[in-house]
Amino acid sequence: MKTRRIASTEAQNNFGKMLDDAVQNGTRYVIQRRNASQAILLSLADFESLLAGDGPERKQLERVIRELSPNYSVGESIEE
């Protein structure tokens, strides 16, 4: 399974091609805005298979999501 990162504007301009690629080739797209991952595009069949099992593929996707998830922090920590 191939995973690609793509900017949101590029995804918007190429949505049909991305959709065909996801459905026909199983490619997953991580859509980014301002270099922060915001969403994932994957085929319905791929999504259903991920929900159905607890195998290595699901664990790999969970790892990818954790790695790509933006970490938001507001303010500064104060040590007591």
C-alpha cells in the first residue's frame, strides 16, 4: 500500500485523479495544509478492511497517523 503526502491546494486541483488512484491502486493520500497533516483520503474498500481487522496493516496505519498528526500546544509550560 502506497501512501503519499499532498498539499491541500494540489489535492483540490487533482481530486478526481487522486480518487481514481485510491480506488484503482489502493494509494492513500495524507492531505496537508501549511505543512500540517489534516486528512487522509483512502478507498472505501481500504477503509472497510482497516475497520474489520486488527492486523499489521491497521497497526501500520495507526503509526502513520500518529507520526503525521500535528502537535498543538498553546502557551508555555510553567514548572512549579
